[in-house]
Amino acid sequence: MAVLRNLLLTVGAASAAVASSNDNLKSCLQYALTDSGSVAFPGDPFYQISDVKVYNLNIPITPAAVTFPTSSQQVAAIVKCAADNGYHVQAKSGGHSYGNYGLGGTDGAVVVDLKHLTQFSMDNTNWQATIGAGTLLGDVTRRLHDAGGRAMSHGTCPQVGSGGHFTIGGLGPTSRQFGAALDHILEVEVVLANSSVVRANKDQNQDILWAIKGAASGFGIVTEFKVRTEPEPGTAVKYEYSFKIGTTEQRGSLFKNWQAYMSNPNLTRKLASTLTLLQDSMIITGTFFGTQEEYDDLKIGSQFPGANGTAVVFEDWLGLVGDWAEEAALELGGGVASNFYSKSSSWTPQTLMSSETIDKMFEYIDLADKDTLLWFLLFDFQGGYTSDVSADTTSYAHRDVLFWLQSYSINLLGSVSQTQIDFLDQVNKICTPTDTPYAAYPGYVDPLMPNGAEAYWGSNLPRLQEIKAEIDPKNVFKNPQSPLPA
């Protein structure tokens, strides 16, 4: 009886401590955020729907609180409330995360939703823009355009928040010419785990800037960026070549032609390309940043016999970006929540898929049980400027990647099945080089991947862990795959 009594007392004390911690957190956040609707807690009306807004329904998350600050000072106050009461913190930049890591990735984190931090300005003397971290990509494009016809590299989905996208990589159609989004970052304002607000640039807090440019979610909350910009591209040709059904051999041959053409080291950096493999078709899409005559000289269509091709000339930059957005919406429903699983893998000019590997991939795809018709594989062509930068210049390490594979399996009727997961795992296993470390893109979160930090940050992980130990030793900024302190 004495043992049972002591056990009950211990459990009761622990429960009381948790309740006290919850009460303290709630009181602290309500004191720091006095505006109506600036903080929400479990049990509030429509908490999961309107405040949490889970993107990947296959990974339900219930945060300890969701906050909506309007300044960097409020962000700092939220971080202090969370850290003082033993809670982890994750930022959400108004958009979404494949693994719901913007919600902490697991239950019980404090979420800092930056959707109100949308400040913007342009310095017309040097064309450097200041962008709030809660600005969505669609708004980034429009504001840069309105501020002098400027642009920067980023992805094509307008509902994505810039804070996460800019700091995880930020690849897009212009990356071969101008680099990833993080290559545009000159300076950040960031809230650290000790709740201080600091600036990081080439002259101060260089280690913090280095970590932010590739792995920010584990190191701080960026509230503002200063970025370099480029003149908007002029005339561009958006092309598409579609191939319906076809035999295993025909589709494999088309893929081999695409890989061979795009891996030519002398290929112009004005060309962007993606090959998408769907249940009943294969589509090669992309943009050439030049005139129709220059595009015709590339003779792209002759590389893909049997495919139906179209080419549309755009003179209007916003029109082109809008067309990309429509395409992105078709791929994953834009910002529409669903049950899905996703993975990524990559290969470099030295590890291109062999003819035999491509044949094996298509044979497996044709025969495998996928348990859904809603699956697709996106092979994204990279290189160019992004490969000019050495791997240790930023914490984003995968500078030598020439092709990224994004793979998705979606279930509209319920949870993703093990069969769906097994299908994507096997496709990626077939494609991935076995004699080099596995490289995954940090923005294509795969919560089921073992050793995620090693795959996302590769050779830069040890330095990230050292910086983590210095500025966030208690791991305040944590998601299931972020770097741990050394």
C-alpha cells in the first residue's frame, strides 16, 4: 500500500506541475500579447481549424499555443514565455510545412505564426529589399515588381511563407541564373533562444547568419530579411511536352533523353526544366528566359520524340509567375490540406542514373501496388548558379545536386497507407546512389526518414551542432529532425 500511495503522490505531483506550467505559459502569453486574437490555446473554438491549420492531415498536431505577434519584440516575449516554462518553439511564416514542422512536428510546442510581419521596403540606390518573414511568396513577387520591376529566386507556390522558404533553400525557375532564395539574403533580424533580437550579416553574428541560411528553424526566428534583387527577366518561353501512357520502354527512353540533355555542362543557365511522372502520363515542363528564336535554336522538341509539345511566349513577368502558380496548384493543391506522404532524393553530375537504373525504376513503377491514383514524381533540374557556391558557404550543403526528386502519394479518403509509403520508399531507393551519403532537400520534409539531420545538412551538420550548442543549448527551437546541440 505504501508503494502504491507513493506512486499516486508522484503522479499527482507531476500532473500538478504540468498544470502549473500550462497556467504559467498561458498567463505569460496573455500578458505579452494583449490584442484580441493574438494567442490561442487548445480548447478554444475552432482552434485546430482556424488557428493551427494543419497542412498534412496525415500528421495531426496540437500545439500548446498558437501566437500571432505583430513585432519582433512580441516574438521575443513569446520565446521567453515558452523557454521559461519548458516549452519548445517553432515559427510558422504564414504558409505550410510538409511535415507540419511549422507547428513543431509534435504535440505541445508553442507556435509563432508570423503572418502579421509583412513589412516591405526597397532601397532604390542599391536595389536591396527589406521583407517581413510572414510575407507569402505571391506577395513577394508583386511587391518587388511594384518597387521597380525587381525579382529574386524562389519557388512557384504563392501560398508558401517566405520565412521558412528563404531559409531552407528556396529553389525556383530562376535559381540556375540567380541562385537559391537564401543566396539572396544579405542580412536578417532574428530572435534567439535567450529572447534577444539581433541583426546578422557579413560583419556581425556571421555564424548565426550562416546557420540561418539553410537551417533557421532550429536556431531562431527570423522576423525580417534584407535581400539583393535582380531586374525582372524579360521575354520568356514556357514550354510543355506531354507523353500519354506509352510502354515502359518508351517512357524510360524519354526520361533518358531528358536526363542526357539537361546534364550537358554547357547547357544555358536560362533554361529551367521539370519532368513530372503521373499515373497515366509524363510531362516535361519548364521556362526558357529568352526569345522565341533563341528557344527554337535549342531544338528541345527534337529530344523528345513522340511527345506533344507547346510553347507560349510571355512578355509579362507577373503573367509568367501566375502561370507557374497555376501549375503548382495542380501538383499539390496549393494550400489545400490533405493526407499525403512525401520524400526527396538527389543525384549529381557524377551520380546520374544509369540506363539500367532508369529501366529498373520504370519497371517497378509499372508493376508496383501504389494504393492510390494520386501519386506523382517531380524531377527538378538544378545546377548553374546554385552549384557555383561552395558547400560550406551556407549551411545549405547540397550545392552539387543537379537533379532533385520530389515524390508524393496522396489519400483523399483517410490516412496514407503503408502500401503508399512503401511505394515511394522503393522508388527513392532505386533512384538513389548507394556509394554516396543520402542527400535530402530540407524543404521536402520526410518525418519517417531516419537520420534526417544528416540527410538534410550533410557535411555542414557538425558546424551547425556547434553553433546550436552556443546559441540554443537547451534546444528551445526544436522539431523532430532539427540539429541537436553538439
